[in-house]
Amino acid sequence: MKRIINLLLLAVAMTAVCAASSRPAHGYPIDPVPFTSVRVTDGFWWQRLKASREVTIPLAFSKCEESGRYRNFVNAANPSDTIAVGGFSFDDTDVYKTIEGASYLLQTYPDKKLEHYIDSILVIVAAAQEPDGYLYTSRTMNPEHPHKWAGSKRWEKVEELSHEFYNLGHMVDGAVAHYQATGKRNFLDIAVRYADCVCRAIGDKPGQLTLVPGHQIAEMALARLYLVTGDRKYLDQAAFFLDKRGRTSRRDAYSQAHKPVTEQDEAVGHAVRAAYMYAGMADVAALTGDSAYIKAIDRIWNNIVGMKYYITGGIGATADGEAFGANFELPNMSAYCETCAAIGNVYVNHRLFLLHGESKYYDVLERTLYNGLISGVSLDGGSFFYPNPLESAGQHQRAPWFGCACCPSNICRFIPSLPGYVYAVRDRDVYVNLFMSNTARLDVAGKRLDLSQNTAYPWNGDISLSVDSNKAGRFRMMIRIPGWVVNRPVPSDLYAYTDGKNPSWHVKINGRNAGGELENGYLAIDRNWKKGDRVEIHFDMEPRTVKADSHVVADSGRICLERGPLVYCAEWPDNKFNLPSVLLNRHPEIRVENAPGQLCGIVRLVADAQKLGYGADGRLVSEDISLTLIPYYAWAHRGPGQMAVWLPQSLNAVVPEQ
């Protein structure tokens, strides 16, 4: 009897192994090290993760409750023609995104109470699902009088404003994160049933409808679902959505449907939709080997980074359509730079790195991450920006929440996912992409490698990396050399340093010069690594002055200041004068000051400048001043007032004080 039981257990184990091995690889040449394998202990990011855990995600859950997000699911489980359907047609996604972020946190900070709370929400969500898997509360709660954007029947307005496929995308992303973090299938099964419902209804087979998402995200989510389940139909559906774009009744630039995706070469339209679509194109290209997608994304990326990219890493110049502007149209005061678009930009550049293995994509990702992304949430995690402008006269303030809550809930899911962006592996190449204190467990050629990183980055450029254990033997450590330390603020000619400085950098192993070769922006160190090996990295981190390409009219005669990966701005509490009247010297002396008690601890810059105004006799006069600057991400924490990233260095850009 015991032998039979053992054989049965072996059979079950072998079945599980076969099922796991039948799941597809993600398709990219480079493997990202998942969030489940990296524990961030960094001072800078620990503060952000702590705020997310203690404030942002609890706040988002409470807003879902008080704003009726949960009630929508309860109503959908008990439909009635007396229910008034209000809000937005994508309100369901705030629940999905918050669960996604909370799931990432569960991996880092196990919390039975939070896990139980999520499970209780999922009971409500599951009850709202229709028998065939359809889950869209804006219709189901009152099928006779659904949301005004929903249309009279399923999918009727999906290319416009119903957001049925958009809801699916965020549902799948949340469900996969929850499954990876907890091992539970209660959310994943809900998402699979809705995905199956969409796959049955949408396609080019008899009886199916040929439609594409009005708001993209389902493309990359379905590719992710394919990776988790191994079911090819989800990848095929993602490819279908991309291939039919520009070939259905919707053919406008706002939704990137003005031409087939493989023929596009410029970033246009709604910036969030665009970024999500480009990320989906990268996923499908990696999984199918379709090079036409890759060529199109590469063209679009060159357009963004060369002509449509803000120095803060933001994308989307105009509030009109929350969209990309024309080439070199990068206004400051009216810059839109939606927080969601910054998150989408990180998704795109991460995927392009996984495809191409070049550090320039992480240069863009890092600039966006440290500036135009985390500026979207306050340091305490409790207030938010929708747009992230580069100049203000006091009209911009963070809000405690929004009726259209896409940005706060997107921050909920992104910040806790950060550990998944630090490392990557290809065969025996181990990529060190971001610099923050952490411990990590990597798989190198099927063998375990444990690393730890210790640094005060982004405040200084010293990083220590230790090999804590190594079963992998010989491998190449690929250390990213950031563009900012090799005199290239962005991987294009859109911005350039103006100070003539040549910062240096070096890498040592156990106190000796590491040697190695530069490859695609990485220092490649090939050796048989031993436990206890210590890598010491140093990047000179000096204040730098930057100018924009002359085609960027908004920045003509102006410069901005940077230090390391951080962009700086001048703000009213530190400068008791009218900021537009300031004129920076041609070769300003810039001092670096530690301010550990200010804004959760920052490094300030203080620059020599003049203030222009009019004397009592009406003549133009100048006054020597010191201009204090803080990291851009930290502005708008001390009340409304003036702020500027780009500061005058030419008289034609100055507005004298009256």
C-alpha cells in the first residue's frame, strides 16, 4: 500500500513538473529577475515602499469603498433596472490595480490581515461575474440601462468609451501579480474566465466580431496571461488586437489607429494608450518573433527620445487629448506629462532593454523613474499629481484623490513592483541595471546566485555589490554605466550638457581595478566569482547644467540643473523672489548641500545668479542672489507657489521683477 501511495505521489509530482515545463518562456532574450526574488532595503526607496504600504494602498482601498467601487460589484451580482449607473466605465480597474500593488507588497511584507482583506474583495468580484465569464459592472448591474458609455449591448462601444477590454487588461495584470505573490488562483480564475469570454466573442472566425480596444492594455496583459497559463489563445488574441488596429472602423491618431501598428513611426495621440500599446507590441514581438513589431517600436522610440521627451522623463505634452504634441513641442507650464504615461514609459523601455540589451533604455527608464514618475505621488504617499508640469505659478497642487483615479491606482501598483526592475539575466550574463540597496536571489544557468547591494544612491555615486553565495561559477557581471556619467543626459541630441565637465567613474573588485570591457553601455566583468567578492563602483556625481535642442522653443535661452539621475527645480519656499526674474550666470558656481531634515532628506543645489528688476528711477538693475534648488520629484509639498525646472540664462528669457 505504501509503495502505491509513493507511486501516486511521484505521478502527481511529475505531472506538476511537466505542467510547469510546458509553460512558455517569456520570449525575450534577457530574463528579468522577478520582484519575488529581490528585497529592497534602500533608504531612498524604502521610504517610498513604506509610504505605499502604510498610506497609498490603504487609502486606495478606502477610496474604492467610499466611492462605490465595491458596491458596483455587489450591484452587478444583484442586477436591477432601478440602479443608476454612474461614475466611469473603467472604475472596476481601480480595484484591480490596488489589489495588484498590494500583492507585490505581500511578497515583500507578508501580511495575513491584508491577504484576508484581498480575498474578501475577490469574493465580491467573483459574484459579479456572469455565467459565461463576462465581468463589466457598468453593464451587468443594470443591463437595460447601462453606463452611458457602454452601448446597448456587449462590445458595441469597446472601440470608443466602454473600456471593456481595458478592464480586462487591468484585471489580468492584477490577477497574475496576485497569483505570483500568493500562489492562490482565486483572482486568476476570474481573469481567465473573462479572457476566455473575450476570446470567444472577438476574432475573425465566423460569428465573431472584429474589434480592437479603445484604450490599450489588454495586449500586454493577454501576453502575460499566456506566459502564466501556457494557453496560446491569449497570445493569439493579443496579436489579433494589434494586427487589426487601423483596420477597423476606428482609424484616428488619438488612439494610434491612424495606420496599422507596423507602419507607424511617430508617437501620436493619447500618451498612456500609446505607451501601453508599444509595450504590448514588444511582448507579442518577443513571443512570436515578429520583427515588424520590433522595427516599428524602434522607430517610435527614436521619435520619442529624440523629439518628444521631457528632461524629467515625462511624455505627453498637451492636455488636449492627454497626448503627444508635435515634434519638439515641449511646453513647461502647460506640460501634461501624466503620471500614468510615465509608468507606461517605464514599461516600454524595460521591454526594449529585454529585447536589445542596451543600457540606453535603462537611461531613459531611470530618468523617468526618479523624476517624472515619483513626482506623481507625495512623499507621504497620500496625495497625487495627474499631470506633472515643469513650471508653475502656483496653480498646480497635489490632490488627495481624483474622481478619475487612474493615476493614484497606477502608482499603487507600480511602486511596489520596483524590485522587479533592478536585475536581469541572459545565459551567464548578470545585468545590474538600477542602483539601490537590496538583497537578491538570482538563477544563472539553473544555479543559484545571491547578491547584495549597498548604496546611498541617488545622493552619491558609490555602490557596493557583494557576492553572498554563488553556485553558478563563472559569469559576466554587466554593470550599467549611466548616460549621465558619460556626458549623455539622454540617448539622443535632444538635450546636452553645457558645463564642459568630464566626470569619471571606476569599478574595483576586492580593492583592485576590475578591468573588463564596455559593451552596449555596460562594463562586462568576466570571472569565476567567489563568495565574498566585493565590487565597488564609483560614479562622479557633480551638478551639471543642461540645454535643450534649439528646436525646443519653450526652453530657448534657458538651462536646467541635474545631479546624477535627479533633475532639480527652483521653488518658492527656498527663494524669496520672483523666479521668472532670475538670470543664471554663464558659468554658475553650484554648491551641493545636504539637507537631511528637509523633504524626507534631500541634497540641495545652490547656484550663483542675478535677479533683474527696475530701480526707483525706472532703470533696469541687477542684484546678486543665491538660487536654491531641490529635486523635482519633491516639489509642491509646502503649499502652492512658483516652481521652474528650466531657468533663464539669456536676457530674452527673463521677466524683470516690477
